[in-house]
Amino acid sequence: MDKYFPFSITFANGAQHGSPEQMYQIVADFESPDLTAYKTLFERYSPAEGLISLVDIVTLIIEGSAPDLADHMDFDEEGFQLDMYADSEEAVQEFASVVCPVFQDIEELKRYVRKVADE
């Protein structure tokens, strides 16, 4: 399994995104057919009036293990797509070691999703 799964990482020219810094884009589209288990989990715990916040789930994971990482990232979401930017290779590697393992273990991810849903 790819160490970044279910995320894909690409280098992004920050100037094209309103920032002079070079960045790395981290994306996961949970509408993708190969990520159906994730979409099902998120739908299960989403409130009646909308979707559960994928940003809140990632932020909760980061706050518990590497709170300084949040200072090096920008977050956005639309529907079941999570779109993030990291400001350095070091931030990407920290993301890979902190967030990716949780997303690779559906049962562990479910614990975080439930915490966000209960808030």
C-alpha cells in the first residue's frame, strides 16, 4: 500500500494559488469508486443537514499527534473531496506519518469520525 493512501501528493507552484511559496497539494476524492468504504463511513456519521467535515477529522488527528503541523497546512473541502496544501516536504512527511496511517485503518478512522460527529 502506498504510504500516502488514500491521498495523492503533487508539487504545486504556490504563485498559481495566491502564495509565493512552493507547496505540495494533498488531495483525496472520496467519491472515487476505489474509496467507497470511506464515503460510506462519512455518510453514516454525517448530520441530517449536511456532510461531516473532512477538515475537522484531519484537524482532530493532527491536533492529537502533531499540533504544529496545522501551522504548515491549508485546508479546503467540497463534498467528499478533501484538498489541502502543505508548505514543505517536511510537512508532507509529517502528514504521511500522522494522518495517513489513521486513514489506512478504517476502524481507527471511525473513532475520529465518531468524535467529530458527536461534537
